[in-house]
Amino acid sequence: MKFLVTGATGYIGRNLTRKLVDLGNDVCVIVRPGSDTSFLKGLAPSVRLATYSGSISELQTILAEFAPDVVFHLASYFKADHITSDVVPMIEANVLFGAQLLESMRVAGVNKIVCASTAWEHFEDSDFDPVCLYAATKKAFEDILTFYAQARGLSAVILKIFECFGPDDPRRKIFSLLTDLSSQNAAPLGMTAGQQRLHCVYIDDIVAAFIAAGDDLLKIEQSGVQTFALSSDRPVSLRELVADFEAVVGRSLPIIWGERPYRQREVMEPWSKGVRLPGWVPKVSLRAGIAKLIKNQD
Amino acid sequence: MKFLVTGATGYIGRNLTRKLVDLGNDVCVIVRPGSDTSFLKGLAPSVRLATYSGSISELQTILAEFAPDVVFHLASYFKADHITSDVVPMIEANVLFGAQLLESMRVAGVNKIVCASTAWEHFEDSDFDPVCLYAATKKAFEDILTFYAQARGLSAVILKIFECFGPDDPRRKIFSLLTDLSSQNAAPLGMTAGQQRLHCVYIDDIVAAFIAAGDDLLKIEQSGVQTFALSSDRPVSLRELVADFEAVVGRSLPIIWGERPYRQREVMEPWSKGVRLPGWVPKVSLRAGIAKLIKNQD
């Protein structure tokens, strides 16, 4: 099959691209000029590279020429706390680019898409209360998506991601912080009281969810938007996560609990109302995932 | 009081600006370079003109210097049926500019806004099913607005407009079409079967709603988004509207009913689930409004 991937230079995107190639598919990735595409080494000739520098005509050409069976849309601009200079690039990446992509799909007759989204649209288990501007822009894109599904025959699956972790994640997130703290002679670090609970899902399971969602789309003809949650079997508190980390590395981490306040809109309990992607269950336990992460780090 | 108006060169915007000035307020309007600002003649010195050519820093300067009590956000890019070349300007005008405005308000400490929106977000009385891409982009902006209200203390009112009519409306809409048809020797025009029903509200009533919503915001301190419908007392079918038009002009209009099909997503029944703006009732009846429109046209 032929799959188009946006955001292929990101952590989930590059792992998804590699897996799609391993499964024998033709893959086209859309990248910005100047993006680091070193992750593609060894994947050619199954992966073709298409460049997008802001113009919808570039996307129209890519969609028309490659004619993918399914589009995986993972491109996004993420900041947990935005500053003023983030507003324009965030809207451009998370709303404008997505709208251009959908319009180009419509023109080219490509009508299946799987989109990465975030459980952070649902602060305090709300139907919609975005934790941050990033989450609001993801929802804004989904409104545009709804138009193309309701009025233009698009079939879409939105996958709402919680915490994703795995080896070689370049993003500065909690798992990379804990990895750093597990090295010998790491300096003590002040953290919050650690009662916030997280759904942690290993990267291979996230990738498997995207592939399963794409397979599901290939089997259906009706248009519309379906939204699913990529939740783990049980959310763990940050304290529990650290305890698991310590058990795996066989060393206690130098954390000073309660030294920092929770952030203004800290997510204490993850969204619980989402329906998990049917047929998908995460296979890698938290401890097994941490072990893979640590092993790869050595 | 000090009011900032976006979209002041549009039909509702210019009427709102004039009314705000008539009521003795200071008004600042944000216009694009090259916009036709002839409507401002006679309104100076109560109206100051600020130019926005795409940069958020321009908006930050305007908001900080003028420090309005309330912002009226009416700027939008409207197409009932978009084509590919509309996608970028529509997202830029309806989402990106709005996000820049909200961020600039936050930085300047301006926290009250009244936003124009559309009942077309609610095809077939849905909670959200946009009739067209325009309606989807309005909703996308409202998601961004929700973030600033929930997380940054903004107080917002969204007013959902149905059909607005009045004299000197430059927009090619049903009322201008009927005005043309009411002139002697107008050529016959094929229309749909005419059973679609519309809420028609006269421009002065629309303007009064915006001013009432602004007044309400000035009285409250709590943040959040409130959404209200600017509906008439009773929707009329296009056939009934034409009958009223004919009664006022004293002449039958040369319409061939049923010659054209309804459009793909024709709104046959207007959104009925909206809560009307409290304390506001339209005062100008359909016939009285048509009479004013015709009189002004002569």
C-alpha cells in the first residue's frame, strides 16, 4: 500500500515511517526544506521525500502524484507553555498546514486520513477545555477535518495520545529527565509532589495503533470522523512511575518531592471518557518499556 | 468608553462603528493596508485608524496603546462555497488573525471581547456540523478563544448571526437579489423551490445586539465564553420572504420557482437550539425592514 506521512521527522513519525517500510509499503514523507532527514538513511528506496515550504500547490502536486491510500498526519508544533512568538508558527503548523493538506486530498481524491491528537483537549475530563494553546489548535484543526468529513466525503480517524515514551526520544519530557537522573552522580532535582497520574504508552504500541487505524480505514467506505484514545491499561502517578524506574535501574533517583509547585493547569487525572481504539491494546508494560529505554541508552 | 472594532469595513462592522461613535464612544478600527475606509468620513476624530498588515507586533502595539474596554471582533473572510485558493486567506483571516488578536489582548491586559459568528456551524440542528468551510474556520477560532477564556481570564461573548439585511449592503445576498428583481423590467430569475426557512434580522437590531453584549461584558468580571443566537421571532421561508417583499414594493417579482436545485448542503431549517442574547429582541419587523431597505435604495 501507499502511505503519506506528515511529521515524519518527529519521534512518533519516524518510528511509524520505519515500521511502514518494514511492512513492505511505499511511503512518502512530507518535510520542510532544511529538515534533518538523517533518520531516512537505510530506508530508501521505499521512502520518497517531498518538500513543503508553505504553498498549497506543493501539497496538491504531492497528493496527485503519489496518490496515497491513507495519509498519516502527525506534523505539529508543540509547546506545553506557549509564548507570544509561538502563536503564528503554531497556527501555521497545526491549523493552516492541516487545512491545506485536507483541501489537497479532496482535490486529488484521497479520502482516508489518520490524525495524531492529544488528550490535553480534555482538561479535568471535560468535553473540551484545552490544557494549553497547543491543544486548542489541535481541536481547531479537527473542526476543519469535520467539514471535510461531513461535506466532502473524507474518512478520518483521530488518535488522542497521552504520554508516549521509548528509546532515542529527542523530546525533553519526563522520561528523558528520569533517564538523566538515573545516571551515577546526577545532581538532585526538585519536582512537584508527584501525585499527577499519567497514561504512559510505549512507542511501539503507539505505532501499532496508527497502523491498525490505517488498516481499519482501508476496510470502510463511509465518511465521517472517529475519535479514539490511546490510553494505557492503568494511569500511574508520577511517584509510581519513578518507583518503577528505580526498580528497573536498581538505583534510587535523587528527586526532592514537593519542591516545585504544580503548574497552573497541571493535569492531575488523565482524560477518562475516551473510547480506546477497537482491537488495540498496548502490549509493552511500563517496566518492560523502561527496560528497553534504559538498555538502548547504555 | 473605548472600543476596538475589527472588520469595520464590512457591512455589520461599519454600522456598528457608526453607532458606537454616535453614542459618544472612542473607537479604534483595525484595517488592512489599502482597505476602503471611505465609510469613516465624518466620523473622525472619534475614530482612530490602525493598520494591520499581518504581524502580531502591530496588534500588540494597537492593543497596548489604545487599551480598549471591549473588543468587537467582526473581521472575517466569507465564502459560502470555497475554492482551493480561498483556503489560505480564509484560515489566515478567520483563525490566525483572531489568535494574534487574542494573544495581543492577553499581553495588553485587555480581557473582554464580543465575536461575530454564524448559525451555519449547526447544519441540521447539530451541535457542530459546519455547512461550509467558512463555518468550520469560525468554530476553529472559537476553540482558540476557549483556551484564552479558560486559561487566561478572557471574558467573551459569541454572537451567532443568521441572515442580516439592511440598506447599502454591498454583499451579494438574497436581499440584494430581491431588490434587483423588484426594479421595473428585471429579467426573470430561476430559483429553488423556496421552502428553505431563514431568520432575517435587520441591521440596526444586529448592531444593537453587539452593543448590548459589550455592555453586558463591562458589568461582569468572571471569565469564560458565552454563546448566543441572534434569531428573529419566527423564521420565514424564502417564498414567504418574497411575498413580503412583493407586498412592500407593490409588484410581483419575476421569479421562476423550482428551476434550480437546492445546493448540496442547503440549510432548510435554521438552527433552533441557540439561546437568544438575554434582554435583546429584534425590533424591526421583516416588512418594516424591507420598507427601509427599498426606500434607501430609491
